[in-house]
Amino acid sequence: MCGRYSVTPKPKGNSRIAKLLEKNLKDAHYNSAPSQSLPVVTQDKPDVVQFFSWGLQPFWAKDAKSVKRSINARAETLTEKPSFRTLLKTKRCLVPANSFFEWEVTSSGKVPHRILLKNEELFSFAGLFDEWVDKSTGEVLHTYTIITTEANNLVKPIHDRMPVILSPDAEELWLDDNESQDDLLSLLKPYDASKMKEYPVSPLVNSPINNVPEVLNSL
């Protein structure tokens, strides 16, 4: 799964998403966690950075607490679940990130690792979003989930799942209204392990209260 990641201002990279984020992200999210309002770029507004809450609240939920919000969606079962299958057609999004965190289970406890690209450039997770309306107030809640796939050889010793990372070209295809379902699903695969790196980090990252640059430092 993916339960924590980082996204910071002035990202490295020259992709369109990196340039968008450079202009629109003011606050650093070193330790992004579920329920927080975080930057996304959506299929219907591909040239705008919006801030949605992490954890998908489906539009059909009766109230804010009637269902458990999904922070992740498995790529392998997207088309089997009606709610995800519908979103795959019209409500896809990119979730910009610099890195993500996973916890390795060891004999002495869980050890957090930071996982990122070797060139340390900004990338995007493949995501889905939805809109939920509070019928009592009319307030609209925008939420999203991050799609996961099986781990590549770099991540596998740490965790058996990883978020889907899209290349800059794949980012544009993910937002393209004209892509077929099969073509979209073909993008949801493990990222090339040879282009990534990882290292253990401080237990500071265990608590989302610690939104500080030190959570990115190697032990």
C-alpha cells in the first residue's frame, strides 16, 4: 500500500506537472498523510493544481462516516469494483510526489524507508478522484485515492505493494479523455526499479505531526 509520501515546493524536473507545481505549491508536505488536503491534477482540469483530501469518499456515501475512505485502490481489481470502474472512465488524476515511504518488518521492529527516483525529480502517482456532497449543508468534498500495484525488485524486500508511478509521457495519457480502458490499465504497472533508490529514515516519519524536512534524511 501507500500510506505516506512527500511533495515539496520547487521540485526538480522539467515535466509539465513539475512546472505547474512550482507555480502553485507554497507549503511543503514532507510527511503527507491520509485526510490531509494535498495537490492533484485532474482529468477535467489538467492545467490546474487543486487540493483534495487524501482518502476516497464515494459520491454515494450517505454521510461522511458511513464508509471507510480508501487511500489506495488495487490496479488489479479496478474494473471489478463498480465505483472504481466508473471513476476510471472520467475521474482520473495525477498525485505529484517527490518520494513515498514504506515500512520494512524486521526482528527489531518496523523500519521506515524513503523511496524515490535516482535523479530525485518530481513524479506522479496514478490516482482516481470523486466528489461527495453533504446534503445537509450543500458542501462539496473532493477526495482521491492512489492506485497501487505489485512491488518492483527495489521495493519488494520492504513491502509487497507500491504506488503506480507514471512517467511524464504516461502522465499525459492518464489524463487523456480519448484513451481506452485497456490502454489505461496497461499504464498501471511497477516502475522501473533501475531508475529508483531507497534508504532507511528516522522513525520521525511514523507520526504525521512531524511535517519537517528531517523525515527525509537518511539514518
